[in-house]
Amino acid sequence: MKQHINSCTAAVFFACCQSMVGLVNAHGLPDQGLKEFVSPSTQTTHLIGVQQSSALSREVSGLRSQQFNLSNGELVRFSHWYKTDWPELQMTWLTQINPQLGLIWGGGTGERGPKYRIATSLQLGFLFEQPLSNESSWSLRATTRLGGRLKEKTCLADFGDIGGMQTVNCRLAATHLSPEETLKYLLNEAPRDRLLISLRYVRNF
């Protein structure tokens, strides 16, 4: 049931993305800043970012082409361990509070495969823009992403008469490291955009 709910959530995100992706900047806020969105009468909300396959998603994707051979010569491919039916989708909106201040918010669907999981995430932040003159302005943008951590799962490997069945890092099961040591290298990473702050000055000539 949980997998079905996650699939439905991803489908809703994808439908929004398909209908609006042509109208947005896939990397974040347009260069015009808040001026692009100013509405003197009411608050307005705009989709400002769509990205499918986050940095952590791409890191996992790079593992799928790896492989190793067992002691009996059997080839073990990583592709089935790290495959996914849905690369993480992240979407970001800007809600204009006033001509100088905007609220940035959004989230990510997360991603999962047989041997890993990227948790769903919530993004929050703000954009403040202050004119200095008719020709210049400065702006401050800060965002944080809550959740979205990548965690790798373990495997149970048979080391025969030497060690029997032991829990091990799937990727490192055939290395010279002991099973206990391989567990130190399990992926456990926060999202790369957990905290972003940028200060910008613009002058038109």
C-alpha cells in the first residue's frame, strides 16, 4: 500500500511537471528576481523550478554500471540493486508576499530501489530584493531542504567456512575488507542543497 501511495504522489508531481515545465526555469529563479512577479493587488504564486533526478539520484545512477565476480566466478551486476522506476522529482514555487519579499517553497518525491532509498523532502526559504536606485539592486536568497537523505541498505552474504552468513555492504562484498569494515562505507548522505545562501548585486548600464 505504501508503494502505491508513493507512486500516486509521483504521478501527480509528474502531471504538474508535464503541463508547466515549458514555462519555468529548470535551475531556479529567473534572473529578473521578484520584479518579474510583482502584482500590486494580491499575492501570487509561480512555479520557478522543476528538476527530475537530483544530485543524490545521479550518484546512485552511477553505481548501476558496476559489477564484481564471486569466488565461484559468478558475475554480480549492481544494476538490479540500484534500479528505480521513478527518479526523484523536485519542484519549487515562489509566493510573492510584497514587491520586496517572496516565500520559496517546494518538495521532492524521493526515490527508492531494492538497495537504497532517498527520502521525500520539503524545501523552504525566502527571496528578499531591495532596489538601491533606478539602475541597481541587491537580493538575498536562502533555502533549506528538510529530509531527502540517501540511505543505502545492506546484503546478507555467505562467506562459507571462513565466516558464515554475515551482513555486508553489497557493493564491497567481494573486496579485501572485512564485513564489519564494509558497513562503514554505506551511503548515508544529506541532500546537496540542504542549505543554500546567495547574495546578489545587479547594476544595469
